[in-house]
Amino acid sequence: MINFSAINSIIAFKLKEFFSEYQYSLLAPIFTNLLFILVFLTLENYYSLKIETFSFVYFIAPGLIIMIVAQESYDNPSVTLINMKQIGSFDDWLIAPISRVEILFSFLISSIIIGFIIAAFNIIIFSFLLEIQIYSVIFFFYYLLIVIVFFSCLGCTVGILFNTWDTQSTFSNFFVTPINFLSGTFFSIGYLPDNLKFILFYNPYYYVVTFFRGCFSDNYFFQVKENIYILAFILISLTITIYIYYKGIRVIK
């Protein structure tokens, strides 16, 4: 039987932690994106930059939203779990009447709520600087959900398998950051050499960024084949994470 009370308690704990440390969890990522937008607005005004049918800043704005949500979705569970392991409080969760899979879903749900909050604040801030409009609200939340689930699964996996900050930061620096920067966040695939385009063609996260950007355009078109590919990748990632938590691999130091 699912322990909804324990799940709600963990979600409440995560949200309280998020809002109590708003300087780092909310203001810092928003300020980072604000700096990006201001710098790129200056460059666009000076060089009259344009990518495809978008202005340069309007092109990268959705990518910035996804990038910051992805980073926070990874950091949130991984930092919490490793910190709890470091101080020994995670052992208390393991002996509590809640399964490891329920702990996982508690983290995922809290990450989804936090990710939507961060995205909403970024949209509000961007609206003061850009004429930004969401044309496909349903798909906006759909692709945002996919990003949050994938990076939260990664963060939960790193947090449960490893015990040191070095490992957490290594995954962040050598996987999360590169995949955000090299998935079409700041550039169009049309500007890549032909021999390098395959890197993005087989990268499901590239399609997520592209389709998420399409939600800000009035001519968005849902592509079934690519979205099945994305959904299959997310389901595989979620299944692997659930399996790791269910088996309890390297849970305790």
C-alpha cells in the first residue's frame, strides 16, 4: 500500500527547503538567465543577429528556460541525497515506513513542482524584456515535464549511488552542462558542418529543445516519430532509475 502521508511529507519538506533557500534555489538561476538575456540583447542590437525565422534572443530564450530547469532538476535531488548521506540523516528515511521507490517518486513530484515554478518566474522576467508568447501551452508543459523527469532521474540516480560532492559536480560539469549547451540551445542545427549533424539527429534532448522552442511559435507542428523517440528514451531512463531504487543498490555507505 502506498504511503501517501510520507510522500506528502517529503514533498512538503522539499518545497519548504526550496523556498527557505530562495536566494540559491530561485533567485540565482533567474539572475543567471537575466544576465544571459541582457548580454544577448546587447549583441543582437549591435550586430542585428537572426537565426532562422526568429530574432537571436527570441530563439535562445526557450533554450535558456529549459537549460536552467534541467540544471535545477538535476541539482535538487542529487544535492539533497548526498547531503543527507554525508550527515547520516538518510538512514532515518530508510528505516521509516516508506519504500525507496516512494522516496524516488516524492523527489520526482517535488522536482516537477519546482521546475514549473522556476520556468514560470523565468517567463515573467523575460516578458519584461521580450515580446514572448506561448502558443502551445499543453506542449509547453509536456516538454518541460519531460526535461524535469529525465534530469531528476539522473539526479536521483547520482544521489543514491554515490556519496561525494566530487561525483555530483563531475556529472554536472561533464554531462548536464555539455548536453544543455550542445543540444541546440544557442544555435541552429543548420549552422553545423554536415559531418557533425548526426550528433544532434540521434540526441533526443535536441528534439526536446527544438519542440519546446516551437511552442513559442504560431506555426508549431507536432512530429509523431520524434516524439515517440523522446518518450521511449524518457521511459527507459525512468525504468532504470526505479529499478535502482527498488533493488537498493549502494544505498548505504
